[in-house]
Amino acid sequence: MMDETHVAGTQTFPRILLQHAKQRPGKPAFREKDLGIWQTWNWSQVSDEVRALACGLAAMGFRRGMNLAIVGDNRPRLYWAMMAAQCLGGVPVPLYQDAPAADMAYVLDDAEIDFAIVEDQEQVDKLMEIKATLPRISHIIYDDERGMRNYTQPELTSYKNVQQLGRDFDRANPDFFLREVAAGKPDDVSIMMYTSGTTGKPKGVCMAHGAMIAAATGGVGFDKLTDADDILSYLPMAWVGDHLFSFAQALVAGFTVNCPESGDTVMTDLREIGPTYYFAPPRIFENLLTTVMIRMEDAGYIKRKLFHYYMDVARRVGSDILDRKPVGMMDRVNYTVGKMLIYGPLKNVLGMSRVRVAYTAGAAIGPDLFRFYRSIGVNLKQLYGATETCAYVCLQPDGNIKFDSVGLPAPGVEVKLADNGEVLVRSAAMLKEYYKRPEATAEVIDENGYFHTGDAGFFDEQGHLKIIDRAADVGKMSGGDIFAPNYIENKLKFFPFIKEAVAFGNGRDRVCAFINIDMDAVGNWAERRGLPYAGYTDLAGKRETTDLIAECVEKVNADLAAEPLMSGTQIHRFLVLHKELDPDDDELTRTRKVRRKFISEKYRVLIDALYSEKTSQYIETQVKFEDGRQGMISADLQIRDVKTFPAIRQAA
């Protein structure tokens, strides 16, 4: 039998797994909360589980070069399925678990999927529906057996049965598993992740083991991560951010991956685990802040006064204290009192008491939101990357944080700007190719090996990269001012009452915006004022709601007036949309990025009304309900003019 030491190098993820099983066999590798109880698997057990699954897949006909679809919430067994496919020289293809069957069908067809491992009955039903038009799907393996008793289709097999088949196969072929792992090369594709499709059909991004390991190794060294760290893994497995943090870095560093019981219990599970390492896109940090602000609105007078007083102290000196910069004695004492009374309990409520490093990425985060978390002592930092760069381009070093930048080029990464301001990247952590799209690959990687990100940015005098917006989205007002819609939208979304925003202004004389209200925050605000409402459309249409949002918009305009580059892009008019922008209605991607072109076409009548003298506009819109039905909603939307401010000239 082949000796495991022969494959204990770190060139591929399966070899790293075997190395952990040998060097730290009893160390916790994965935890999952099930029925209120945390279950733990150490590295030795994970290695055994992966080996059994890999051998079972091989016995069923899965071979080197094949792609394995993975669909479900964050579950240890689904992460192990990724490892099992890699052990056999196959490629895992994670899909967004909340995607409707039609969206999944495109990826399953494009990725040429024969085998799929899914979480539960819900995902089985989707794949069986897809199989009616995509018969090549020959094996569907399910993890959770609840509700599956009466499913007798020959394509279906339980995860447990595949592992038992694998153990039998392993006994009959004792050299097979290690021989397959040894055959893997760093240049082999380790994962295929589909782009969000903001500008067209999603593309399969193929990343090699060596590329993902380079990104993970760089990040682990940069933040001094060790096998003593803990992370809570709750973001979609199909998102490159989760794959970098919860798979690649977890394997490189050997730290523990904790999977929550469900999406509804994430906050409770976060507090129980108390992760030391935390990652979330800006919308999660926005939602957490909204929850805090709602609770403070409901608090008593004294508690509210204390909160606002000490938050003022935190805003003034909290970030400097976190960065170990000089702060006056009285401010330091005041902050220490605030830490006992406000910041400590607040971090505990947020589940961040033990967080040593927290990252946000996926979209630009508003400077005010960023400042809030750092001011209460959360070491929140930004990273910048893309699916095609293994989510690894720029990182913010401890003690050198700027609220309006994404940091310095990460170790081993070259970053430069094209003549038009587009960010170009070259490193070992880059895509190998787009799956079956050689022409698309050639479009984004130039002859010098630089990946063209499609983002527009600039370097400040200290070498920090500042991202303005997507290069394709940056435009000019008719008066010559730069128009960066995402920059404006992030300022709007800092307010807890605003969930989503879409700004318009390219080629026009003024900026106008669509606003989505946050149902929880505005609903709570309305209830405390005795305002009855019958749902989102009714609440969004109330004059009082429009007044509330107008106050937020005017505060954003005051901020923009103080920024020389952006003072000409203040918002002149807005309306509150009658429905929430939704991925199921194709208005947002699955990672909740705005599909600007689609929205501009779908709501053309509303945009025209904003740029006319109208004060209201009637609209009917088709929507998809969660159960798949379609319906129409209609409303007469108010259009509101808001105050703008003269540009504030900076002192020389």
C-alpha cells in the first residue's frame, strides 16, 4: 500500500488534507449545529469521511476531469464533497442554493454535469425538474434524508449509501485513493465558480489548486492565521469569498470551520461560536447595524442618551485607539468607560466579542459604516478581489487603514492602472480560463498576463487603491462631472431605512435615484408612530415614508457637497419603489449586485418621470412569488424633489 507521506506535500488541496490528518489528527476541523447541538469532526475524521465519499463516487463512475455540482447551505458534508471530487481529479461546481430551477439549469448544462450532490429534498426536487430537459444528469446524491422516503427514482442515492459503497470499494482497492491523490497536479483545476452575470450570461471561472493555494497562503500569512482560529461559514458556497475563507484558507491554516444550523439561526450561532475570524459582504454589516439601531430606538431614554454619547466618543477616537495611535488621556478614559457600558455589550450582541480580524468584500462599503465598526473596536478591514483573482488583490494592513480605500496590493500581487483608470492585476492567484470560453479568456487577460478587472480606481499618495465604481458604470454628467453611481448608492445605504438604491445620471444634467426601503427598520419606525400599513407596497407609498427618506437623501447631498470630485452629483429627485429589487425578478444578481441595464429597461417609465416635471407616476410590474407563481403589483409612486447644497471648497 502507498505511504501517505508520499502525498503529504502542499501542492493540492487533497494533499494538504492528508497532511492535517497526519500532523493534527485530533484538532477540530469542522463543526455543525444540528437540533441545537454542535457536532465536531477532527482532521482525522474528515480525512476518513472524504476518502469514503471519493471512493464511493469512483465506484459510481465519477472520473478525472468530470465536474461535480454541489447545491445547498453551508454543510460540512458539502465541503467534503468538494474535497472528494478534487481527490479524484474532478472539479466541484457549487451553485447558489436559492437559485430557481431555470437559473440552475443553465449552469448544470454549461458545466456538463452528470453527478450532483445536494443538501435536501428541496434541491432534489429542483434537479429532478431540470432533469426532464437535461437528461445527462445521471446521479443525484442527497445529504439530508428527511422527506426522501418515497422517492424511488433510480438516479437518487443518499450520501450515507455512497460512503458505504466507497468503504467497500476502498477495501477491495486499497491503493486506489492515494494513487488518485498522488496523480493530482498544482495546475489542475480545483474549483469552477460561476460569475454573477451582471453584464451577461454567467461564465464558469476555472481556478487551479496552485492559484487558490497562493491566494490562501498570502492571506493566512498577512493576518497571522493559525489552526487555533474559528470562522462561521454561512455565506453561499458558490461565492468565491466563502471558498477562499471557508475552504482554501481553512485548509492552508488548519483552522475550524463552523456551519450554522440554518439561515435563521446565524446570529445565535455566531454568538455561541464567537469566531476569531469573520467575513461578510457590506449588506450583512448594514443589516447588523440596522438591527442595532432599531433596538436603540425602542430603548429607554437614559439608555438612548448613553448610547449616543459614547458612540460620539467612539467615532472621535475609537479607530485611533484600535490602530494604536496617540489619543489624549481623558478620551482614553472615556472610551474605556464606553467599552464597559456600550461597546463590549454591543460587540457581544453582534457575536464579535472574540473577533481578531474581520473582512468585508463583494462590494464597496460606505466609509461611515466602516468607521462605525472600527470605532467600537472591531478590527474590520476591506479586501478587494474578484472571482477571477481568487478574491485576492488588495488587503488592508493592521494600523494602516483608510476608510475610503481597499488597501495596498496583497503579497505577491502586482496592480497597475490602465490609461482609462481600469484596475489591472497580475499574480499567481488568477483564473486558469473561463470554461469552454477561450475568446472570453483572451478578452480579460492581456498579452502581458494582466487580468482586466473592469473596475475603475486610482492610487492615493501612499499607494492605497481607491475603487470608484465598475469602469462600465462610471460616466459623466452633461456638465462634465464624474458620475459614479455605486459611490452614491453606498452613501444612501448607510442609513438603516434604505436597503437598496439605484442612481441615474450618466449623460444627464442631474442625478436621480430609486430607493428600496428596509422593511424592518421603516416598519418599526412606522409602528412607533402609530402608522398602519398593509405590506411593503403600502408602507413604501406613504407620504411619511417619503419624508423620512428625503431627510436621508439630503444628508447624503450635504456629504457629497464637501467632496470636490462628487459635489456635482448630488441627488435632485428620487422615488421609493413599490417593490423590493429581487434576484428572482432578475433585478439583482445572486450576490445582490444591481443589474443596471436590466433595471433601466424595465423601469424606463419611472426614469422618464424622474427627469420630467411629474410629481407622481403609475406603474404595473410583474413579480415572481416564492412558490413560483407570477402576479402583478401596481402603485402610483410619489416623486420627491430634495434640497441640494453648494460645493464646499477645500482649504488650500
